[in-house]
Amino acid sequence: MKKFITLLIILTIGVNSFAQQDPLYTQYYNNFSLINPAYSGSHGLFTGTLNIRSQWAGEAGSPETKTLSLHGPTGKNVGLGLSIVNDKVYVLSETHLYADFSYSIYPSESSTLAFGLKAGGSFLDVDLLKLGIENDNLFSENINVFNPNLGAGAFYYTNRFYLSLSTVNILKSKHYDKNSTVVSSASDEMIFYLSSGYIFNLNDNFKLRPSFMLRAVNGSPLSTDISASILWLDKLEFGISHRIDESISGIFQIRLTDNLKVGYTYDAITSDLSNYNNGSHEFSVILNMGKSNTKRKPPLYWMKNKNSEEISSNKNQENEN
């Protein structure tokens, strides 16, 4: 019975540990290049993001995901990115390393259409010896596997609107194999993402930013995130997100300096799993390096709005005159 339960846990881990390809971040707008490589370079400067997500708080061996990403422009049309994601669940540790390339065209003065490619792979390490199961060949040695993979995407945006379509895990590969016995093959199916959002100016101080994210995998239920947040003076963001049939989340993000932001979300589980955990916590630190060289920025991105300050200053001067 102990072996059966342990194997069941490992199967569950294998299915749910594919974090780079299906991050399930609540703050996906801070990690969008993980989902769509075409997003790389869209800020007009280099942006580094550190994200830590702890799921099922209070449970021993619960999933934890750490992400470090960097992307930025390397020319008028080209963007590059790099991401490192580490997933740890019980005896399983998986590290994903990917490079992104994007190329942008400009259908109009206010819009951008970018195409992107993602290439890299995942290093899987399963410490089966830690389970302490003896006299069973299936658990007699640890598992270490590398799986290469590819992704692609398209990203259209103006300063107010964006539309994103992407797919990851193009190459079909087994998650891992033990003595020719397949333990998990979660990476066999491509994952598709569709996302869109818009920014409404409520007044001079407040903006409303609704968005949604759909994740589709053959053989799995459709995952849907619906979010809405309020931006105050491009300094503070607070809002709510709902992952249908899974969780409700509170969103908070603040700009500490012109180029530094920090964010936090808490996910309250709404499914039957709420009886077994205390929700999930997610922290992020976003650092913009240098000054943006473009006025074309997607609505997912926000920093100090110099244009608004210049307009306000001009209005004050006109009133004085």
C-alpha cells in the first residue's frame, strides 16, 4: 500500500510540475514572456523579474516555483529574453531554461505586431532514494532526465489593448521513463494560451485594467483566468482575479521607484482542495533597467507615466498664464 500511495504521489507530481510550460501564475502579466516569447523586448528597455510562488501553504512538500527572467530590445525590431524556472514538489525538482527571440512589425503608428520563438529544455531530477522504499527496482535509483522543447507566439498591442496567442511544448517527449516503464507523460500535449486585455482611463488619477487568460490542453479541462485591477497614478495597483472553479485571488502591486516594482497576491482555493491547504502566496520583484526607448508599450506594462506629468505641468503653466 505504501508503494502504491508513493507512486500515486509521483504521478500527481509529474502531471502538475510542468511549471515553465504552464506556470499558472496569478501575476502572469509580470511573467508574460514565459507564456509568449513574442512579448520579449516590448518594454523598450531590459526588464528583470524575480517571482516566488508557494502553493498549498502549510502542507509539507507542497509545490514551490521560483522564476528569474530577463528580456529586452536589441534593435528596433528584435527582442531577446532568458528565463530560468525551478519547480520543487516533494522529491521532484525540475529546472527549465529557455531563450526567447521576437521580431516586431508596425501595422500603424500606434500598434505593434510581434512574432516570437522559444527554445530550451527542462532538467528533471526525482530523488526516489529519499522515499526510503527498499527491495523495489522502480525506486532503486534516482531519475535525471533532460527534455528539449520549443514554443512560439504572436503578440499584438497598442498602449491600451493587447491580444496574445501562443503555444509551448511543441516537441513531444516523455516527462520521464523508468526502466522502460512510463511513469508520466504530461509533456506529450501542446499547451495553447489566449489572452487579451484593455486599459480604460476612469479619470486623471485612476485606470481600470481588465484582462483574461485561457489555457487549453488536449484531454484536460479549459483553465480560465478573469482579472480586473485599478491603477492609481501608475504607482499602485490593486484588484481581483478569478480562476474559474479553482481560486479567487487578491492582487497588490506598488512602484517603489521609477524603475522598481514589487507585487503580492494571495490565492484562496474554491475547489474541494480548500479542505487540505491554506491557499497560495505569490511574490514578485520587477526591475526596469535604463530608460525606455519607445512610446509603444503593452497595457501589461506600467511604470512612471512621464507623459502624463508633462501634460499636467503644461496645464498648470497655462492656468498661471
